[in-house]
Amino acid sequence: MAKEKKFVESITAMEDDFAQWYTDVVKKAELMDYTSVKGCMVFKPAGYAIWELIQRQLDDRFKATGVENVYLPMFIPESLLQKEKDHVEGFAPEVAWVTKGGLNDLTEKLCVRPTSETLFCDFYSNEIESYRDLPKVYNQWCSVVRWEKETRPFLRSREFLWQEGHTAHATAEDAQERTILMLNTYAQFCEDVLAIPVIKGRKTDKEKFAGAEATYTIEALMHDGKALQSGTSHNFGDGFAKAFGIQYTDKDNTLKYVHQTSWGVTTRLIGAVIMVHGDNSGLVLPPMIAPTQVMIVPIMQKKEGVLEKAAWLKDKLSNFRVKVDDTDKSPGWKFSEQEMRGIPVRIEIGPKDIEANKAVIVRRDTREKIECSLDNIEVKVGEVLKTMQKEMLERARAHRDEHTFVATNYEEFKDAVANKPGFIKAMWCGDEACEIKIKEDTTATSRCMPFEQEQITDTCVCCGKPARKMVYWGKAY
Amino acid sequence: MAKEKKFVESITAMEDDFAQWYTDVVKKAELMDYTSVKGCMVFKPAGYAIWELIQRQLDDRFKATGVENVYLPMFIPESLLQKEKDHVEGFAPEVAWVTKGGLNDLTEKLCVRPTSETLFCDFYSNEIESYRDLPKVYNQWCSVVRWEKETRPFLRSREFLWQEGHTAHATAEDAQERTILMLNTYAQFCEDVLAIPVIKGRKTDKEKFAGAEATYTIEALMHDGKALQSGTSHNFGDGFAKAFGIQYTDKDNTLKYVHQTSWGVTTRLIGAVIMVHGDNSGLVLPPMIAPTQVMIVPIMQKKEGVLEKAAWLKDKLSNFRVKVDDTDKSPGWKFSEQEMRGIPVRIEIGPKDIEANKAVIVRRDTREKIECSLDNIEVKVGEVLKTMQKEMLERARAHRDEHTFVATNYEEFKDAVANKPGFIKAMWCGDEACEIKIKEDTTATSRCMPFEQEQITDTCVCCGKPARKMVYWGKAY
């Protein structure tokens, strides 16, 4: 019993130290671990299985909008990376360089892709000739490398997994439409599947992607009141097309430049799930991305018939991702372990339950216990999982709304950043100097100019000049 | 019509130049292309979609045997690569080295993984403590890099996609069992899904993996009579465990070394599909890995009701991967294009068919035309696809058997290599000198010592000394 208690006690409470709580959960739920390769992580089975579920469900949504998957090389020749000026300035300081291949020095060094705009542009410049070749709506699932100094599991590491979509279109309107379509796809996915509500908006010029005309973002609020940029979609206009010479012959027989977009989400989404839904017992997984949705725990499992009934129950629940924990650990230990791993539903079944033809369903998020007849338990479990998925989103939305504040002047703004963890809505004049001052004064950054604008005041919260843009501000990961 | 003919004519006939035919098919079926990155390829949508289908179906089979997916870093520090002597000797000459990260030189250079035995060993040395932690049966889907000089689409490139399984077991028996289980999984997958029959066997010591105690292989025969190593499974014994100190406390409380395996297949399997099933009209895809299984071609599509009926038919066939080609190309052009892409079944439907409540199903492999009532066409299409899958395997097996020869002495052997493209079964004394001599004299290599042995003669086909091992020999990719 002492040992069992320790399993749970060894997690730091999130109220005491949120960062340490996060690290503890990642470690104890066996999602990820450090390796001998500095700054690089290993995705353990429980962590990778979540990524597989995210990947499959997001990929289905991509394909429903006409996306096709491809795979391009992981190396980018230096000369290719340098073709678009803003882009190389943004990425060159943080790439890893391959300088030797086999036993020889390379004549031109290759960077390990930090992102693949340049490769896709090079590819498209050969692929696209006529308006008939457009649009190209390609995506790849892969890993990328950015030589970060500080790393944190899922949130920032030197190598991470992601998807990157890269598209080419005949017109600026088509490119803009795809940019917003993918942002909406991400937002809907976060709500429906991850149970995470997001703010959709546009990044300020200071925060936009290197080489983009406009960057759009979805921003989520973590349990500690910090923001997490959870996905981005960029409209490049024809900037890259001009740098790479990507032209097509239009119906009117004239040569035109294509208009491009790119968009991506990363394994950071798993970090968001942990920080939005977790509690002091560990991880809480939304049913739709839980590798194990239901864990059956036999009680007094050595008694005749208990394990058999548990196996029968598993069969009955085969529409779900279900397991039986028949290890020789005590039920209490099993409960703690499964709570740590965030398994949405556990079902307790012992001799007395079997006699009464019932079992006890326990929800991970609310701990609610539901007695249920074995006859129609598969229906009940389906309902419980559905309700849990829905209520997790509702709770996350309520938490976000409770932690979204309005600042009408700079004193209120500074007070909010200092004392009220969360989003701050405030007006901005559009001047980068104010963004810089706000960051220096408070460490808060502009998260986005939301699509849903409100006119809070008519002056900039920082400089007092006329302002028409409302911005979400906050401390961020 | 001239243009249409050209589409097909521009493929080299396989009888004239098999290598050129292969390149033509890869290019014209739009599977893959070269890039500005020397030796690296791009998987285009049609090629990557085949890989996705292979991946999903193989992954399901892995998971059914208890495999769990993980993801380890793409970089290996030099010191880690060097821990197992044979392994580093095998791989060091062909790896790419990262020597700079961001703006700084690295203190220790990192190789881009050519394979991940060393990383998994390092990981397992921290993960495994007790017999309770065993077995570990992990796999990852990723890309690896080997600095090859000569490259060919799907068969050999500097970066390629694969899966690599890495397992650790308590006993030598468990490791051997897993090694063979995975070889059998690969063999069954090739037959069931790719319609490619394979020879299962063990590699000679000369041909085994760097660091392995034993390497097992599946060998397939291409249409031109050359062999393709299509998957391998290695038993490492405790060699890596000793080099990396991977020990566990057994039930008897003593420290023991684990026994390990690894196994992998690559995108080379797509090369095998092309070279086993293709013909002079292009690719022929087994239905189970065809991204589009059925293409509906409306005839006289401008006539009222034709496109509507095609759309209705697509709906009716929604259990299959089905598309309608309603582009403004002529039917003849569409037929050629779909044959090139290897789409298993096309369905022609025009005004007369609609009037007669029927359509024409055309098989890609045999060109057989089947008239079918629209009422139960979804049943018929299912049957045709199933039959095609089965007959493709049968044809490939017949071709392989017809191109498998026996050599009882060295003259027969040399004659066979020179004049009869295919496998040669012949006895071998076990001496590496004979393998080397055979390769020098004939360019044929030992493919494997098959599990199904036959005693052809009792002397080595090369040196005439006593021999008990029958070996499959052949020229290989």
C-alpha cells in the first residue's frame, strides 16, 4: 500500500509547480523520454500511439478536402535554402548541417529540413506547366530538425514529428481560400477530437512565418493560463513562386506565377492535450485519441469465473479499444496506474458484480461511478465515452473563458499579465514598437488578431494612439 | 489519336531493355521522380499512396503479433555507433554526418541513422531492468540514409522509407522465435497482399547483416529473372546486449543479458510490385494495394444522363476505392492512362449500356471484358478484384517456378547464369571462397539457404567437396 501511494505521490501537484507536474506526467504516463542524443526525445509506445490516432483522424480530414500525401527528401542543399531571402534568414541560424557523406566531404553542404517550403518549390517548378496542373494540394508526414537550445517534451525538441502541407494555386483567391480552409480544419479537429477549444486569428507581421505574406494561427489556453500556438496556416502569395520561378501557362496563354500556402501541426498537440486536460492524478485523454479507451479491472481475480467474465466482457466491448488488466498487481495499484495513463473509462467487475449481472463503470475525468447491467453495457460505455468527450471540451472552454480578460488601459493590462494567468483582449495600434514594449514590460506576446473582433476601446492599450485591431495577448509556451 | 498512341509508345518494351522499361513505368505512372538533392527521390502521390496501403496493412499484421510502435531520434552520436564492432564496420563507410548545429560546430558528430540498432540498444539499456520488462517488441516507421553511389527509384536511394523492428527477449529461444515469426509475417504479407511469392531462407555468413548472428531473408524473382531481397529478419543473439550492457534480473535473481532481433522491409517492395506484375502497357497493381481499385469511364459522356449514371455507379461501388474519370480526354486516352497507372479494374458505361442496364468491366491484368448487369455490379466487381488478386499470385508463382533451375555441376551452373535468367538451386560446401569464386566467375550471388532443403547432389557445385546445403543463387538487384 505504501508503494501504491508512492506511485501517485511522486507527481508534483500542478498548483505547486506546473512545469514539474508536466514533466512528471510525461514521464510517469510513459509517453516520452530523453535519450543520449542531446535535445532529442524518444516517443514511447503510449506517446506514439496517441500520435498515430491524431495522424489517422487528421489525415482523413485532410483527404476529405482533396489533400494528397507525398514524401520529399530530408536534405536541402544550401543553395536551395538560400533562394528566398526572408526564409533563409528565419531558419539558417537553427538548422543542422550535413557536411560529410560516406568517407567524403560534400561539395555542397545539406541542411536537414527544418521545414520544406524550398524543396516543394523546387519540385513544383518542375511539375507545374499549365493551369491544368493546378491546384497542387500536397502534404507530408515526417520529422524535421531545428537546433533549439532549450527543449521540453512534445513542446520543443531538436527533432519533432509533424505534417506539412504545401499547395500551389492559380489565383490569390484560391490560395487564401485554402489557407483558411486548413486553419478551419485544424480548429475543428482540435475541438472535435482533442476536446480543445481554440481562438482562430491572424498573426501580426512580427510573429508571422519567415517568407509568408500572412500567417494564421489557432491558439489554445493551457490549464496554467499560458497560451500554446497549436497550428499555423500560411499564405505566401507569389513570393516563393517568384524566387523559384514557378510559373504556369493560363487559359489565356499567358505565363503567370502560382500562389502558395503551407500549413502544419506537430506533436506539440500532445503537449496541449496534457496541459489542457490533465489533473493531479495524471493524464486525462479524450476518448477519441485514447489508445486504450476502456480498461477492465477484475476484482478478486483469483476467484473462479472472474477472469473468464472479464474476457467475455472484453469481447462484448470489442467496438472500443479495450484491454483487461489481469496482472498480479492490486486493484488499487491498477486504478492509480490507469489514472496516471489517462485511460478514459475503467470497468470494475468482481464476484458480487457477476452474481448481480452488473459492473461498475468509472469515468477518468469526473471519477463518476456508474453501475450498469452487463446486458447492455456496450451501449452504456459508448454513451459514457461520448459524454466524456463532449464534457471535456465544455470544461476546457469554460476554463478558457474564465481566464480571458479585457484590458482597456496599460495599467489593467500589466495587472492582468502579472496576476491573472490567461488571455488578455486589448486594442493595438498596429505598430510593432508597441508589441516590443509590451513584451519587454510584461513578457506577454501578441497571440493573434482574432477573426471575431470586438471594439473594446478606440485606442492602443500601450501607446494610446487610435487603434482598430483587437489582439489576444498572453504568456506563451 | 497520334498523341494517344505516343503515351503508350514512349515506354520501352521490357523485352528490349528491362531497366529502361522500369524507369519508364516509374516515371509515366507518376510514382516517383528525381530531385535537386543528388541520390534522393520524391514519392509522388501515386507512389506514396501505395506505400500508405502497404504500411497500414503490414502494421495491422505487426500489431496482431504484439508489436508496439515507437519513434527514436534520427541522429546517432559517433560514440554510440562505434559500440558494436562489426556493426560500425558495416555501416560507417556509408553514413551521412552532421557536423554543425545552428551556427556552431558540434563537439561530437552525429550520423543520420542508416539503421537504429545502436539507438534501440541504448534505449533498452535504460528501459530494461527485470524479467517483467521483457519482451520488448518495438517497431518504427521512418526514413533512413545510406550514402549510396548508384541509385535507382525504389530499389536504392540515399534516403529511403522503411520500418525497423527491434526486440529484446529473456532467452535465445524467444529471440529465435520472434525472428522467424517476423520473417513469416513478411512472407505471408507478400503473398496475400502484394501477390508476390517468396523463398524463405537463411543468408550465408558472407551476406548476413553487420553484427547479426543469423540473417533470414525473403527472396522474390522479378520478371527479368533477377532476384530481389525483399525483407530481412536478424537474430543478434546477445552480441549487442554485451556491447551495450543490456541486462535484466531474472526470476532466479541473477543478472542475464537479453537476446535481440531486428527486422525490416522498405519501399523496395514497391519496386518488386512493379517488376513482378508490370507489362508493356505499364504498371499492374494487385487490388489490395491499388490506391484506385476501380475507375469508371463514361462513354459519350456529354450525352444526357451518362455522367449522372457514372456518379450513381460510383456511389454503388463505395465499398471499393473508386473514381470516375470525367475529364475531357477521349476514352482511348483514358484507357491507356489507367493501364499505365495499373488500376485493376475499369468500368465502361455509355448510353447503350445504360439503356440495357449494364456496364463493361475490364480487368487490367488479362484485359478480359465482362458484361455485367448494373443491378448486382458491386458483387461482380468484388469477385473480379478477388480473382485478379489470386491469379496475379498464381501467375507470379508459375513464372518463378519456370525460372528456377537446378545445376548439378559448375558447367551447368555457369550455363544457367549466362543463359537462363532466374534462380539456380545448387549445392554448396559452406566455404566462403566458393561464394566469392562463383560471384567473380558469374556475377551470381547466394540468395539464401532455403528452409525447404533438397539434396540435389552431395558435392559443392563449385569446388566438388562434400556439401549438404542447397543454396538459391542468382543475379540480384
